[in-house]
Amino acid sequence: MKTIRFNMMVLLCLVFLASCTKEEEFVEAVTNEEENTPPPNEEVGNVGELTDTPCDFTLDNVTSNSTVVIDCQMDLEGKTVNLPADVNFEFEGGEIINGTLNFSGGIIDGRLLNYQLTIEGNATLKSTTFFFDPSRWDIVQGETTSEVALSNNKKLEDLINLSKKMGATTFEMDDFDAYFEISKVTSTTSNQNFYPSVEAINVPSDFNLKMSENTHLRAYPNGVERYALLAVRNESNVTISGGNLHGERDKHDYSSGGPHAWGHVLELHGAVGVTVSNVAMSMGAGDGLKIHSLNHNYEANYIPSNDIVVTDCTFDSNRRNNVSITDGYNIIIENSTFLNAGIDTPNSTGVAPRFALDIEAYRTRDSNGEFIFYEKVSDVIIRNNTEEGSVKGGFLVAIGDNVTIENNKVSSGIGYLLATGVKIQNNEITGNGTGNAITGGRSDTETTYNNEISGNVIRGFGTGITLYSKETKIYDNEIINAQNGIFIPNKVNDMEIYNNTITSDLSGSHGVFAHIASADDVTIYNNEIDTDGYGISFVNVNLDTSDANNQVFVRDNNIISDLGVQVSNSQGIIVED
């Protein structure tokens, strides 16, 4: 039936409410709380079954500042209704279809919105949370065609933008499973270049995309080298939570050649102030999550990603890396699970570098040897995560600065290559008897320094810690059953190795082993070492003519190992106490 409340009715209601006693107000409030009744300005989720009873009224006589309750089906018959100022539409199980409402201010309950109703003018949603009901928006779920998946993409992104325009700050999704075509240019007719983060489903600024464990967004199978399923591009103050984001690596068409290594499930592209929480990202042809900048570091229009938090997420079986960070700063990756990075699957092989998380800024040198920074990464924290099953390694700082990797449980190792200010601390690293638990630096580089490896517990690796470069402190680590506890195979200088505990009953295992190395200003002290072979061993160290003045100091260590300290064909080694 028709219910239109005008100003006089509102005034009478206010008079009546004012007559209530304080006791009546208290009883009513308690009753609402006990029955879990939503506050009057909040929308509930799914609209449920709608009535198909036609309305027995029209909107022809609606006046300014009035409220229209829709408890019937109103067919606008393809017409545009120009509303007076500040009309309020309430939902009570009805719907408005087949036409346009042109607002001059006013409010509408989000449950009245649907694909058969166009909203024009200036209207505000009743609630700042918009609940997405798939049955209302003509988005096809399940297996479908490329054309339909492309339509799904446009419809969902348009709806997100419409809800934001109408005042929503949260877009909430629950039971939903659909494919999205993200490999074709549809966003522009003037510039037909393909930009993955433009053609993805985009989340705008000042907005929360809230999904549930029953929400599944899937990339439609394609053959392009680059894509993104979901993206935040040059936007700020965004939250993405819940849901399952699926790449298409096992259905991807690789026949055009090349690595096809940049099909990302979620892309943060010049994003600022973004939190991603409780999201599962899997089966990307490239990375599960890619964080990078718009444009290059040396360009005037450079926009780095900044202030990013990724928490309580799951990354599984992405073909390249589970997470790649190539440009950005003030980034936290925490409390997340990393599984099977870069593994081969039944229909696709992994592609390098195949790490759980890789910080990999890109830079080159000019003809004068000066750096050209295309990308930079700094001030990153990776903490309280769990990793297992990665093909090449767990967490790697290939190129980046001021990165802390702490309190993680890792099975595939941690390392840095060209990096400064890296701290690898208080991690539990458990292997299967081979490989390196921690790799510190890279040979023949002067750009790796001021790093620390401390407080880690390492079990079951061929080598506990492998060291290169300079200005490194290695302390308070516990290394159990490694063939080599700490290994120096190359050039190191200005290094301290102290307060470590190294134990191994493996045959011929060493505590600290330097072999065919150049070592200068290195101090090894206060370590507890109990191994089957040499506690500390130097073989072919400092033999180059340029190493003539090098010195290594070995002092105050407690070595229980049967073979003690070995110095063989080496010079500059000073052993005392």
C-alpha cells in the first residue's frame, strides 16, 4: 500500500515521542538491544524476497521534504521522474524499476537500488555501508563467456563508484562467485594502450571494500602478459578486507611466447594509505600481490606507494612471487601465510624468481657509474608471518633499504643481496637439511652494508648463515645441525660475529668456516660452538696480494668441538684466549 508521510505527520510524531517518559525510553532501548534490532539509520544486508504487488500510487504528487515508503513494486515505465527537493525513499520490501529518479537532494535506502533503476542528480544513501546483493545487479556468477565477464567487470566497478558518489564509505559483499575479464581495453576510446591497473576492478579513495570468506573474484582466462584482477591505482585511504581473489595461471594462454610473468591478483599502483586484511590471493600468472609506483623515481610525476599495511592474508601458489614490492616505503607485511610460491602446477610451470616475498627495486648505472633509480623501496617491516613451500626462498631483499624481517616462521630461508639497513631478527627458520637459512649480501658489491642478523633460531639447513659484503653484525643466533653454522666464502670486512650458539652432530660439521675468502677487520668472539668437525676453520683465506694487511680476530669463544680451531694456508688470522 502507499504510505507518504508529510511534514504535519512528522510534527505529530515528534510531539508524541516527546511525551514519552524516561522509563519508557529506557525500556525501548533495552528491547532493541535484546532483539538485535539495527539502528534506524542502518541498512541490513540482502533484501530477501521482494513483493511483486504493484504500487497503487505514483510519484506525481510527491512534495519537498516528504518520505515515500516503498512496500510494493513501482514500475516507472521507462520514464524519468524529476523529484522535488529532499525526498526520502524508505525500503519496506518493495522495489522501483524500469526508469530514472532525478534527485534534488534527498535520501534513498540502498536496498532500493538495482540495475533497472537509474539514479541522477544529487541523492545520498541512507547508510554509509552499501550491501551488494548480486540478484539486484545482473552480474552473472559461475562459468561464463569473455563478453559476460567483461560486462561483470564494468557493472561491478560502476556500482562501486555509484555507491561512493552517493555517500557510501563501505561496499560490503558476501556470497558471490564470478569471473571478470580484465585483459581488454574498455576504459578509454582515445588511448588504447593497455594498462593492467586501469582495466582491473578499481577501488576508489576513501573507501572500504569489505568481502567475506564466501566472496570469490576470479580472473577470466586470458593470454596477455600483464593483468590485474583488483587494483588501487593512484588512490588513497583504502581498505580491502576478506574475500578470495583468484588468478588464472592454469587456464592462461602462454602461446604468444615470453614469460607471461606479470598477471597479478591484486595490484597497489601508486597507492597511499592502504590496508589489505584477511584476503586470500592465489594462482596468479605472476604475483599474488604487487606493490609499486606510478612512473619512475627520477620523473617529476613519480607517485610511490606509501603507508601500506598487509595483514592476516594468505598467498598461495602464485606463479612468480607470492608478493613483490618494487617501489614504495612505509610498508608493513604481517601475520600472513605464504604458501607454495612459484611451484609448478598441473598446467603451468613457475617463473623466476619464485619467492614468497621479494623486494626488488630496479636500478642501473649511467656511463659514469652513477645510479639511475627507476624504483626505490625503503622502510619495510615483515613480521609475524608463516612461510613454507616456496621454490627458491622465503623472504628476500634483492634491492632495498631499511627492511626489518622479524618474528617469522620460515621453511625456505631469508636473505638480502644489494641492501642497506636490513635487520633479520628473531625468526624461526626450519629446513630439510639443505640450502642456506640466511644469506647476507652478495659477492663483489660495495652497496651492501650496515646490516644485522640476530636472535634467529635455525634448524636443519646445509648452511645456517652465509656472509658477504661489509659492516654486518651477526649475534645471538642459535644454529642447530647445519653442516656449516656460519660460512664466509668471499670478501667481507668490518664484521662482528658474537654471542652465537652453534651445535651440530653432523659428521664433519663446522661452526664458523671461512674458505677461499678475503676477510679484514672481522672479529669472532664470545660464541658457544659444539660441532663434530672444527669449531672455527680458515682455509685459503687472505691469499691475494691485496689482502696482505688484512686481520681477523678470534677470541673468547667457548669451543667444545673435537677439532677446535683450524688455520690452513691463510694469513692475518689472530687467535687468542
